[in-house]
Amino acid sequence: MGEPKSKGIKKRPSSRLGGILDGYDPAKLVIATACSHSSLQIFHGARAEGIKTLGIAVGNEPKFYSAFPRARPDEFIVVDSWNEIPKLAGELRKRNAVIVPHGSFVEYLGATEFLKLNVPSFGNRKVLEWEADREKQRDWLRSAGVWVPKRFKPGEAIDRPVLVKFHGAKGGRGYFIAKNQDEFMEMEDRVQGKAVQIQEYILGTRYYLHFFHSPIKKDGYELSRGSLELLGMDRRDEANIDEMYKLGAQELLKKSGVLPTFVVTGNVPVVIRESLLPKVFDIGERVVERSYELFGGMTGPFCLETLVSDDLHITVFELSARIVAGTNVFISGSPYADFVEPGLSTGRRIAQEIKMARRMGRLPEILT
Ligand SMILES: Nc1ncnc2c1ncn2[C@@H]1O[C@H](COP(=O)(O)OP(=O)(O)O)[C@@H](O)[C@H]1O
Ligand SMILES: [Mg+2]
């Protein structure tokens, strides 16, 4: 496995908000996000905290929200395509909007446009630069001192099972497993001319850890700045890999041209052995502390995608620096969030953070 590296240079946190917040009425903040992904949870959480909400939708007001009155945004803005979001910036600012970005929001808008979007956004947008590039993400994790899967350089001998990941692939499409050098060579034409990462395939159980880092809340599990909360854990249902066994061994399936894919189709709640919680918090803490040294800190919700092997080693294979859709299984609390506050969801925790920062006059520390 890729061994942790030692720590490096320090950088100071900074905000790109400039004077935008000066024109805002803090009493009238509105939480806005794209109508997809975890928006029901975000709107539901904001409503529970008494914050108004605004849903950005494409084409028309999505009808299904009317089926969920407690999670329906107070207002909608409808655009013809996601590409139009940058044009909404002025309108959003006029409405005192704070964007709560989720995975689909960033994907639809594109990382570059999201970085430029001149509307206050929950969390530190600088994280994108470190998150979007698999190599940089790996450097961040390793230099934080957490275990990551071994990575094979092009041409390096494949001495164990590997997972080949394509850069920018959505939902694991096209990823393939090769159990040895020969199998890798058989599949090599799929890799030609493409940017890939060849990772050690870790035979373990997957835990997607949902954390929340507040730079302003001091009580609880303290960090050098603020605190760290664990709000839940899920495992993703991935088609077709998770169900392949029903048709027989992968070897045989391969001969019939059926290859495993990792497309997320849903989520299931999980808990981890309680004896592993110290490790879980240690990993979360390291990743946050290192983020301050690298780019001024990853704040708000984030998810570490991990594999636990039979020697109880935890390896982090991916990081998402915002609310993940796996938190949707915990709308009314989780076996961890309930120890913080009964019924707490990540969406609601976001709204609480915004309210807390507003009360303390510290909004620039949680928005960029
Ligand atoms: N090193 C690994 N060993 C075993 N399985 C892995 C490894 N990395 C990823 N996976 C599996 O592949 C899926 C997709 O990989 P991931 O790196 O999360 O890419 P994506 O960007 O598509 O989410 C994961 O959810 C997990 O099931
Ligand atoms: Mg992933």
C-alpha cells in the first residue's frame, strides 16, 4: 500500500469573498442549490433551522418536490440548462443566497465555472484544485499520513490485483479489474492513449465515512481549529459489480464479454466496528489538519471512501469535499449523528453552521 509521507509547508487560509457579503443582509440569508443529488436533505435541513431555500432547476419546476412538502424549496429559479447558472450570479446575490454545493452542482456547472461563480458558497472552494486531480488528492492523503492504495506507474510490473481508473470517468464507468500482469495485458488496448490510474485492488469492505468539520465550533472532538463530527457511514450499491456473483464467477462472465462496472445506483447505511472508531477519527483529523497546511482548510461536510481489510487496516481510496449523496440515508439522524443531536442530518448541520457563523459574525470563515 502507498505509505504516508511526512508533512510539508504551511499556507495561510484566505477567503475569495471580497466584499460580496457586505451587500448581504445576514438576517435574510437563503440557502440555494441545484435540484438534484442531496437537495431534498439540504432544503429539509434548512427549513428545520428556519432558513429560506431556493432550488435551481432545469427545464421546469420538478414536480416530485410537491410530493415532499417538508423538503420542497420555498422558491425555484428555472433555467434552460445548467450552463446558465453563471448568469444567475447577480440574481442569487440579490436574494442573499448562499450556495450549498453538492456533487452534481459542481459536476453540472464544471469545476472552473464553480470556482469563478461570484456567489458565496458553503465551504472552501480551493479544495477543488486538490480534490479534482487524482494525483493531487493522493498527495494530500499521503502527506496527511493516511494509507492510500499503491499506485502502479505506467509499465511497472503488475504483481497483484489492480483496479484501472480512468480520469474524469463518471461513476466508475469503464473501470476494470486485472488480477495479474497477463490480465492487464489482455485489457491494455482499453488503456492506450487514455489518462488512467492503476491502483492496487484492495480486497476489503467498503465504508464511506461522512464527516463534518466546523472551523468555528469548539466543543466535541477538537482539532487545532474547531472540531470534527462523524455524522454517518454508508456503503454504495454499485452496478454491476455488487450483483455479478449471482450470474457466476467473473472469469466466466469475462469470456461472455460481461465486465464489472462500478456505477452507483443507491446507498445503504452501515456502522463500523466500534473498536475502529479511534482510527476513523484519526484519519478524518489528519486529512483536515493537512488541508489547512495545503490550501487554507477543507470545511463543512466531506466523505472519505475507505476499504477495511481483514487485518483491520483502513485505506482511503477517494475523498469528496462536500455533502455526498450517501448522507441521504440519514435524513432523520444516524447511529452516529444521534449521539451529537437526535435526528441530525448533514443538511441540517450545514444550516446550523451557517446560523452559528452568522451569530458569531464569522461567516467569512465558512463561506468562500
Ligand atoms: N483501490 C481499490 N480497491 C478496491 N476497490 C476499489 C478501489 N478503488 C475504488 N474501488 C471501487 O471502485 C469504486 C469507484 O472508485 P472511485 O475511486 O471511488 O471512483 P469514482 O470517482 O468513480 O467514485 C469504489 O466505490 C469502490 O467500490
Ligand atoms: Mg468514489
